[in-house]
Amino acid sequence: MVTTTAGFRHDSIPTARQVMNSLAASTGEFTVNATEDLSALSAETLGGYDVIMFALTSGELPLSAQQKSVLIDFVSSGHGFIGVHSATDTLYEWPDYGRLVGAYFKDHPWTQQGTVVVEDASHPASAGLGDRFSLLEEFYTFQENPRGRVQVLLRLDAASVGSTGDYPLAWVQAFGAGRAYYNALGHFSETWTDPRFQHQLTGAIRWTSGR
Ligand SMILES: [Zn+2]
């Protein structure tokens, strides 16, 4: 779990780290190591992991060319990637990362209560949520709509924020022999402590790790 920031830093980062450790303990299905030390992004270190998670990262993280190829090779050779919230506000100048996370952040026009539509109720990362759910969030839009390149799991009900249009909020894709998941929610600590969000993250870990 990488929470390094080179741009905006979310107040929810400590809660995000606590919640992932709690989920590891309560499910017993995985262990998590959270770090902001980018030197951990090496072939040797990643060799001990099934999934890498970029949670609330931001900006142009100072990764070397070798570290970039290690990350891409890690996922494409059959491991998992999870990006959360500002993971799409990260590494704009590295197109392979953009493909991995699925889109780049454009704007956050709505910070309010909104309704999220569950498009795929059978996927492990979006099952058990019902048809839709409502929460207070900072809802993202993206530079390009990823629909068509990814499998959309959640979208914003645009009418619930007084708008129109198609705004995917969570998606999955194959990445070589690996699996990539992204969820745009997670701005507030309250989102991380929300059981509905935790349920998605647990499902995402199961799915990206190929279980
Ligand atoms: Zn945010």
C-alpha cells in the first residue's frame, strides 16, 4: 500500500492505512504493508507481494525508469494493481501508468451527497451493494471517459448531483496477465470507515490477487 504524495495530500491517509490494517486483521485473508518510501518499489521487494495499491497518491512521484518498468512488469506478469481516489491524480507524465489506472483525473465538480449506481452486481468488488447507494463524497470526473477500455463497476447517478452525462467511478481491466482495479471514492475518512467501501476494497483485493 503506497500513500506517497507529490501533490495534494488527503487528510484521510492515516484513516486509509488504519482501515486496510483492520480489514487485513478482520478478514484474515491478507496482510498489508503501508509505505511512503518509494525505494520499496523494487523487483526484490515486490517479489513478496500479490497486489500493489496506490491509495490517495498524488503528483509526479519520483520513480526511476527502472522502478517504472518493475511496476508495469509486476502487474502484467500476473499480479494485481489497486488505485484509489487520487491514484488518478498521479503520474500524469507516465502514459503506461495512465493505462494501468485507467484514466486521469480532470476535476471534482461535486463534493456533496450523491448516488452511486452499481453497474455490475456480480463482480467481487461491487457485489452486495444493491442497485445503488448514496454517500457524501468528492466525486471525480476524468480527462477521458474510460468506458470502452475498462469494465465499469460503478458510475455516478448524474441526476443525483443535478447534472447529466456518463461518469464512471470504479472499474476493472485485464493488464497483460494481471488485473487492475480503480475506485474514485475515498476522499473523506468517513468513506474509508464506511462498511460499503470496505466491502469493495476487500473484494478488489480478492479479485486483483486472482482468488
Ligand atoms: Zn479528494
